[in-house]
Amino acid sequence: MRVVSLVLAATAALSLPAAALAQATATATATSTPNLTVGSVIYDPQGGEVGKIDSVSGDAIVVDTGAHKATLPRTAFGIGAKGPMVTITKAQIDEQVAAGAQKAAAALEAALVVGAEVKGKAGTPIGTLKEVSADKVVIDRTAGPVALARNAVGLGPQGLFISLTAEELDAAAKPTPPAN
């Protein structure tokens, strides 16, 4: 069996569930568009600090609360007395992100079963789970089984996946020639 060391990069920022987004956008209006730049401090309606903007990509704004990073839509922001604000508190964001992470971990755990199909980053099937243990998974492939760290497997809308294509996995699984 070939063993490949691969760690799936976890999403740095989790999106808030719909209920929290609805609460966050309740008072934001189109006429109160704040300047949302990396490093800006975000406040709640009472003036409490929620966190700082970590990154901006189009309409996705990542807010770092210090405990978590949460992706909020640009429409969730308004202008408060101290500057950019959202209508939920730091504690509420942290609670929602933690709950979302727990739910995602439980869904992944339920999906990691022997026989489950695993897809590569291109979305094409690369094999099925042959073995699942506390620290590794073995993917059965036509080229032979490949062992990966358990955290190299993620769960997306299309099912289980790894962050490599089948070709990249095969290249990574080839034995390294001995040094002379």
C-alpha cells in the first residue's frame, strides 16, 4: 500500500447560517454603505467591538472576531455611531460559527464509511473508502490503495473529496527513489 501525506486545508472562514445572516442584515440599508477595508473595526449596534475585517472579496467580507473568522455578505453591514457595524454581537457570531463547525464535523464523520465514493478536486471519482480509522483513511483505487491522513478528506456538496486530482494523487503516491 502506498502512503501519501496530505492535509486538506480547512476553510479559514465559515459562512454564518441563514438565520444569523437575516439577523445581521436586519438594519443594513442600501443608503448606508460603509467603507469596508481590511483592518477596519466592526461594531455592534451598542458600540461593542465585533472584530476586524480580515479580507474582502467582492461581496464577501471576512470578519475576524479573535476567536473565529466569519464570512458575511456586504449587505450585512451598515454605518453605526463608531463606524461600520452589523446587527449581531461578537458572541452571537462566535456561537453561530462554532455551531456550524460542529455540524460540519458531524456530517463529515457520518459520511466517512467504508465503500463511500471519494472525488478529487476536479470532481471526478478517484476511488472508494476501503478503510477508516481514527487517524487515516485508505482509498481503494485501480492503481492500488492509497493511505491518507483522515483530515485530508473533506465533505462538500458533491460528497467526500480530497484536494488533489487523480493524477496528482498518483504522482504523490509514487515511491521516492532512494538517495545515492
